[in-house]
Amino acid sequence: MDYYFHPSPRPSSLELLSDEQLLNIYELAVEAKASLDFIEIIETVLTARNMGDFDRSED
């Protein structure tokens, strides 16, 4: 069977946060050593808001 994914028109919870709230969550996630997947999701939202460029190639 062929399936087609229809993304939700609703924004994610992270997209609803203020810039300050999102930065605080990012800092806490890094400090707590949260999963890399979660941190990358936050980085994607921050980058979309032009609030940072996260290049992990140097890590």
C-alpha cells in the first residue's frame, strides 16, 4: 500500500514558545545532556527564527 504523510497544520509546542523560553529550554537541555535528537529539534526551531547557526561538524 502507498501511504502519504499529511503534516499537521498545527504548530509544534516548541514553535509556540517565546524566543526567551525556547533559549532557556535549549540551555537546560544541553546542560542536562538530553537526547541529541531533542536538542537538534530545538536547534532547528532556533535556526528557523534566525537565532543561531548550529554547526556540529566541529564537535
